[in-house]
Amino acid sequence: MPKSKVRKKAVYTPPQRSQKVAVSPRWLVPTMVGCWLIGLIWIAVFYVAASTSTTIPLLTSLSNWNLLIGFGVIVIGVILSTRWR
């Protein structure tokens, strides 16, 4: 039986990319946590002011839009958390 020929061509290896570690900017985590806290505090102050009949001009003029503002700021914090490495 004839012997098979040895492969002369080298096996292809794709070029390696440098393993550069992606690092988050320094402002990201404080901004993310700040958005969460500001949104939570906004909603809490709105509910406390509404339940005690306290009149805070900004909160009373926006009425139920305060919930949208609070949750919107929280959502911005969640979106920033997806960028955290």
C-alpha cells in the first residue's frame, strides 16, 4: 500500500487580536448610582408630599408626571449600567 504524502503547507492560524481590557470611564459608576438614587428619592418625596398634603410647588404642578420623571431617571441609570465593564 502506498504511503500518504506529508502535508507541506502550514496550517492557517488567524492573526491574534491584542487582548486589551476595556475599562469604564471614571464618571460612569458615580453617575449610574446617582441616577438610581435621584430617581428613587424623587418618587419617595412625591409620595410623602402627596400623603401628608405638603405643598411643594414643583411637585404639585407636575402631579403624576413625577412618577414618569423618577422612573425615567432610574431607567437612565440602568442604561448606564449596561456600559459598565
